[in-house]
Amino acid sequence: MRLVRRSLAALALVAAPFLAAQVSEETPGWFAFGMSPLDSLAGTPMDVSFLGNGPADSRISAKDGHFVNAAGERVRFIGTNVTFSGAFPEKAMATKIADRMGQLGFNIVRFHHMDARDIWLPNQTGLDPEKLDRLDWFIAELKRNGIYANINLHVSRTYPGLEKMTKERAFRYGKIVDKFYDPYIALQEQYARDLLDRVNPYTGKKLSQEPGIAFVELNNENTLLQLDASDMAVLPDPLRASLEAKWQAWLGTNYSSLGKLRQAWTGKLIPLGEEMLTNPAFADGDKGWALEGSKPGVCDLAFTRGPDGKAAARIEMTETGKVAWAYQLHQVGIELQEGMTYTIHLRGRAEPARRVTVSLRFAEPPWTNLSRSININLTPEWQEFTLTSQVQGVRAELKQRLSLNLGDAAGLAEFADVSLRTGNPPFKPGSRVKAPRDLPLPREVWPAPAWTDFRAFLVDTERAYVRRMSHCVKDELGVQALVADTQASYGNLWGLHREGTLSDYIDMHSYWQHPHFPGKPWDGGNWTIGNTSMVAAKPGSGTFERLASYRLAGLPFSVSEYDHPAPSDYAAEMFPMLAAFACQQDWDALYQFCYGNREDNYVNPKINGYFTLSSHAGQIAFAPLASLVFRLGLIPADTATATLTIPERYLRRSLAQGYLSPDTLVNDGVFTREQQTGSRFAVQFAKGGTAPTLATTPGRGASPVTWQRDGDRPQFLVRAPAARFAVGEIGGEALQLADLGLTVRPPDGTWACFGLVAADGKPLAKSGKALLALATHVENTNMGWDEQRKTVGKEWGTAPLVAQGVPAELVLPGQVKPRVTALAADGKPATAVPVTGAPGAWRVTLGPQYKTLWYAIER
């Protein structure tokens, strides 16, 4: 894949408003194209259920880094999620949904958020028999259509008693704490037994033995490695006591005496060196210091008297900052030594109380931390802090600084006696500590080796959780499905290591421009989206690079949640871009999120929210094409490879500064984002070695996928023999997609999404049947957009769905004259499209007059 950057001018072009605030089928150039999630595509050109080979009854396993069936044949999965009450449709409805999913070419459905509320009897006294009966029927109907199931265990259940313990959002649904708190782990085990250790009356098999259940996920989007000092500060008993007891037991196992622990945590004792800061005590005002966010009347720096009558810097912030790092006090120009330990001393206070992050870091891009970031909690009373940290990753050519990050909140903060010196004082645990087992949970100001040990403890504790749950599911219940703990990015590269060593496959999630909620989470009246095309995303800012960072060599790679959420004007690009990129990377499973999150989504034929595929015609139109491309592998895997090797020793050493992130390795120059998207990328861990390395092999021939990000016309193009896609600023120019000519003329701007795929997998010139989809903007009738076109608030509009027509001219290859048919929203043939020209250059004109997003081409 060719990858180049696009200009700022192009970004401005894409972001500009281009449509009226509201549209309907009466709007010139627009037409109604509503889809029902319950309509059948059977017998229509868009029915690709032939991709299946009968019911989903062949046991899925992992072999040579991919999913295979019982015959050892590779299986690629593409499908969707069902969530909340949408996972328990009434039986007649479930049959229609399963039929339609199979006709779209889906062969996997992930059952998600079942445990939030819908599966329970009141007060979680047991599982609801009626909901279990509906679930069993739905699984059986999916199985009949060749669709496998992915069952999630803990997702969003609020454990009994949790709300009385804590109101902190950090622990919502028991996240973090249910990976160490034994009573909650026991509840997870019981839920697994109640759900999986029973016979489905419609298949005659226990769910644990059911071959139609291909995957079981233990705990969605959850890791103990997210726990930090701020979380522990609000962790209530008995949760805190449980964690502390495990920590003390870990210390007792790893340190035979307090003396050895003190020696390890102090490290090499280096006498304190000379003061490195200019004007450390503010005796000369702001000399040597810089205030980021400084603005008269908004953020002002003044000087006053602090403790003991000494000088102090006083920072007053009257407005909330626009970013989380809005207000910072820096000293730039310090020179740090690689591997040296530094001691930072300061006094501080704040009104109201606030958290300040102290770090040593680059003063210019990539702005990377060189030390660990240490959070200190300032109160209205003066406090004294002594912080130590080793620095790593110093580059002499980049400026360095000491940063006091005050965050974005309004208020007052004062600092005095700020100091930076080489060296470190000895660790002093306190007179009451007689043995390692006496130590409490660590405090933010403890030395880096203490936090290194604490992070290692969390890693070990989480691994123990995964082993315990896997034992319950696999050994006690006999579950034959492949099992994963959670998504690999939860814990950064330590998360990937956890999944790679304890799970049967690697799973990830990603969303392009997920809705942002500036106030209350999930406030339907206060949200925005970016509303730009991902084709225009600069390298590293899209979804694909992040996903590729967590593909592990030797294990299948799954993306079980992915979407370009509504009401984005560019939502149609999701399926073609994802299917093409996943083929190029040789991934194994793709799930859109989600088909429906409420049962009424299936009877309300409009876009019902950010994540409801079932009625989103702009995305559904490309679903059969994506199923053909991905399941048949119509776009070959890239022959160029890039393999990132990370020594486990290096991974362990990185705990001193946190949990190693792929971004850190990019910033350190180990690999580039272009290498991730321009070749087949994978990670592997190694026993030997001291530093990460990247090994590359050149490709054999040009990739059929081109991602052009430069200039004012970013384009994502695919030129495979049986599949052609063109997404982005493709309007107004003649494109040559191998032997296919395409000229698209969107009525507004130049953005459109085009796909043409041979349903029989043959080269287009010889294919007997091909499916075509063409779209630009699709939305509900009378959606209430704001002026910036970033939100509709609660004004989602009404049915029917309406689409903006796209004029286009095609020059089709092949010796036999094709028949082109415009299809109705239900997939049935509607209107014959005239074909002119001659063999090898058949000309077809498409446009809004046909009132469709999809067409069939037959010979």
C-alpha cells in the first residue's frame, strides 16, 4: 500500500459544511431508501448466503495463526454485534434477523452487554428463563444460517453491593476491581456456569459443547493495569483491603527481608548533585520559567510569599482550559543524562484541591516523557514533596524541560522551593514497617523502583485472574470454544503479552470518530462527532494503525468492535475500507458494532443512534461486498512484511515508566506508521535481546491497495482482479481502477464511496455476476444538524432514510455485454440500466434517477 500525507488545505476542504440543515425525499437529488432489518434478501442479487456451507456446526480452532474449521480449512469471519435487549429478540423476529444476516454474508455475531440488565431476574437472583429461551432460539437460528456466535461474559453488569461501596466512574460495572476482588471473580464464575453449563433445547447441545459457539470472551475492555494512584486514593474497603493484602503477599514472596527491599527500591544510592534549575526559588520572579496557557485575566502568573516567608509563584486560572493540559509551568533548557536518576523537590498548595502532574520530558515534538509522570495532590494547605525518577530515551538534539502540569480546571495554585538535582535519597518506609508484608499500597511519591514492583504485581495478579477464569470455563465447564480474556490494547503492550500468552486469539476494538460527550457520559443531548472521512486522516490518527499495533504473530487476529458511527456523512466508507485493509493485513475476524442495541431497533426503520447498522442503508449497501471480499480473500495479503520484535526483558524494564505503548516505540523511531499500513505488520515477543527491533521484507509487485493522503484529493483505491473500491475525494475526475473506468460526479463536494465486487470471485471481465454499491451521504428525514454539522443532539429525524444520489459513468471490461439492474432497497430488481459501447468498454451511466445505492451486473 502506498501511503502519503495530505495537506492542511485538504483538511479544511473536508471539514467545510456542504449540505442544508435538513433533507427529505422531497429535496432535489435525494430519495427514500429505507431498509427493514426484518426484510429477506433471499433470491435477490444481494443475497450472498451462498458463502456459507450449511449450518455453523464445524468446531473452530486456531492453527498457524488463523482460524480453521474441523477439516483444517481456514475460516475468515465477518459479522456484527447484538447488545442489551437487542440480543433477545422475540422468536419470529430472531428468525428473520438471522436469515437477513446470513444473506448479507455475515458468519459471526457477538452477544454483548447481555449481563447489563436484560438477562437477569429482579435483583440478579438468577438468569431469566424467558430471556435464556430467546437467546437459545436466536443462537440456533444463527447456526442454521451458518453464523457462529461469540458469547461475552462480563461486560456491563454492576455487581451486587458495588454501588454502595463506590460511586467512582473508574470502577463502573466493576471494571478493574473485578480482576482482583475474589467475591466478584466468584460471581463471574457462577455466571459462566449458569449461562454455559446448560442444554440449548433447540440444538440439543450444552452451550459449552456447542460448535456453533466459536468464541467466549471473559471480560470486555477491562484491565487491572489501568489502576493508578488516583484510583487507589478513592478505592473503598473491602476492595482496598483485598488489593493491599494481595500486594503484601506478593512483596513477602519476592523479598525475604525489609533490608533487601529498601536496597532494591533505593537502587544505586547517588549523592544529590548541584541544583540544575535557574531561579529555583522564584527569587528573581519568572526568570527561567514559562507559563503555558498564560492569558491576562484567564491565566496569570504572579509572585507572593510562601511558607517561611520565601518567594512563591502564584498561578490564577479563571476559566476551564480547552484541553486537559491547558495550564502548565515549565523550565526549558535543562540537560538530562540518559539513565540518570533525578530528585525533584517542591512545595505546593491549591484552592480548590487539584492534581498536578510532574515530569521531565521533551520540550518539542514528540513531547515524550523521559521520566515517569508523577501525580501529586495539592490541597489548600502547603505540602512538601520529594520525587525521584530515572530518565530514559534522552535525545541530545531535542530540548528538554521540567513540567508542572496543572490540568484544565479553574482555580489557584502556588509553588515554592522547586528543585531538580541528580541523585536520590534512600527509601524510608516508616518506623511501623518491620517487614515487606507490612507495607501499604504505594503512594505516588514513592521511588520509581517501588512503582516498577507495583506494576509487576498488577501484571502478575491479572494473569492469575485470567488463569482462574480460563480454568473455570475450559476445565470445569468444558467449553470447547476459543477463549480470550479482553482486548489486547488494555494494558498497552503488556496487554498484548497477556493475551498472547493466556488467550487463544488476539482481539481488538476501534472506532473512527467515536461520539464525544463533553458533559455527562452518554448524554444524548450533548455530544459531537468529528464528521470527516478517515480517508483524509494523517498517518497514526486513523483506526488502522492502532489496530495493526496489536496483531501478534502466530495467533489469529480479531476486531470484535468496529464502526464509523452515525450520523457521520462518511459512514458508508466503513465496510469497504475495513475489509480491504484487513485482507491486506491478513486478519481473521471483523465485527461491526452493532446491529441493534434494543429490540425495537428491529422494527423502527431509521438510523436509531450512533451504532445501529440494521437500518443504516449507507453501510448495509456495502455489507455484501465486504463479506465477499473478506471471506473469499479477494484482496491478497501484502507480500511486504514488517515484524516488530520486543524482548521480554525490555518489556519488563519498561515498567519503570509505565506500560510500554506502541506510540512510544514510534516516537523512539523503532517503526513508522507508514510501515504499519504499507506492509503486513505483526508483533512478536522474544526471550533474548535488549531492545525492540523491526525486520522488514520487500513486497513482490505493487499492492492492489493505494491510500493517497496528499494534496486536496485524498483517495483510498483498490484494484484487485475481483474487487474494486474507490473512497474519498473521487468526484469529478476519471479514475482507472485496473480495467475498470470510473467517473463519479457527487452533487456536493467530491466525496463518494464506490464498490464493485465479483460475486463469483472471478476477475471482473469474466465474472458472471457482480455487485455494485455507490453512495455519498445517507441520513434520516429531517435530521436536526447544527451549523458546524457536528451533532444532531436529540433531533435524529424520522423515517424514511434518505440518500443523496450520485451520478457516475462506468466503463466495464469484458467481451460479453453485461446486464445492469438498479435494485430496490429490499434487493429486488427494480429498473434496467442501459448499457452502450463495445466489447472491452461497455458504458453505463448511473445516477439519482434510479433511486438506489446498489446495482447488479450480470452476464
